[in-house]
Amino acid sequence: MSSPDPGMSVPTLDAAQCRFVAATWAFRASAERAAALRFERLEQALRAAQAPQTVIALVQRAVIDERRHVGLCDGLAARFGWAAPALPPTPHGPIGPAGGSESERLLYEVVSSCCVSETLNACMLRAILDRAEAPEIRDTVRSILGDEVHHARLGWLYLEHARAQGQGASLGPLLPRILRGVGVEAIDTPDLPGRDAETLAAWGELDRSSRLAIFHAAMRDVVLPGLERVEVPTQAARSWIAEQSMGLDPFGLSVS
């Protein structure tokens, strides 16, 4: 992992750029609030499902981690001028296929929240750490990143356990729904004017082209292979991703 030149000065933010950074961390704080509430609920559901003790320990840790992340993200938002009330949690209620069994819905939610969302979060944070120069951004991202890796591991361990129990046979066709549910389409949202400025990269902001590259690499190198290792078919996910890519093949080949 690369580090900035210690002799390099961090570019100064103007008022509009400070608002961009403040809004980023205010939103992240709201997502962390939601994650803490989700993991609290998942802990009870995983206990009821007799998940392996390793998984239970990881979900207990995740609740504590996410509460700590809220404070870190709120602190950075305030540091860059966020003076409005803290944003409420993003949606965090139970998810899963209508009509599915309790175990099917639990597995769907763990795959969505941990195998996909937390893995993507970790990849995005790793990229921010590679690019950011501002010490306060780097310190916060580094603190959160290690936890997100453990949260993703929680999901992969439970998926492996569930597949060994014969669960998850219907996950493959549901993967596009999972990707939509974790907000993948927002990664492709055009940048607001000025948000893709080079200065902002030093303060941890990722522009659209960077977000897309990170997403495609994470799917190609981590998420889809991880699903395939436990025999979850990924063709529906691959087709959906290709349809979202506007003429670009996310897996390395040109699309005419």
C-alpha cells in the first residue's frame, strides 16, 4: 500500500470543497449508524440459526466497531464544517426474497450486507488510503478499514457454512437484486461540478472513474470468485454488471 511523500504539502480546500468532504463523512456516519443497528439484529438471527461461534464472535465485534465508526465519521464531518443535525441511519430493516424461508432471508441479508457491501467498502477504503494525503483522513480510514475486512469475513464464513448445510441454492439469480440493494448503481452517478477536482483526491474523495474501476476490480478479483468458490452461480451478476457498464466490459474485454 502506497503512502504520500511526507514532504508533500496537502492541497488547501476552498469552502465548497470543504462542504463536499463534510457531506461525504456525514453520509458515512449515517451508513455506520445503520450498520450498527443491522449487526445488532443479525447477531440475534445468527444465534437463532446456530451459526458457528466464529461468526457469532465476528458479529458481536461488528456491533462495537460500527458504533465506534459513527463517532469517527461524525467527527470528521464536523471537522470540515458540518453543522446540521446528524443524518439518520440509512435503511437497515430486514431484507430478502418475499416468501423465502427465515434461513433463506438471513443468508440473503448476510451475503448482501457482508460478502458484497462490506467487501466493496473495504476496497473503496483501501483505495482512499492509497490516494489520500491529509493525515486526519488517512488516520480515520485506516482505523475503519481493518474492521470492514473483518465484517466481510463474517459474511464469507457464514456463506461457506450455509452452503455446507445445503442452503443458498437459489442465490445466483438473486445477485442482481443484491447489487441494486447495496447501491451499486450509485457508484456510476456522475460527479457534481468540482467534485472530481484533483485537490479532493488528497482529502479522500473518489471521482466516478475511480469508483467504477474499484468496483469492477472488487467484483472481478474478490466478490464473484468468492461466490463461485462455494458454487453460487454468478452469470446473472456478470450479465447485470455488463449491462450497467455503458459499452465497457468490466472483466477486461471490449464490448462492441
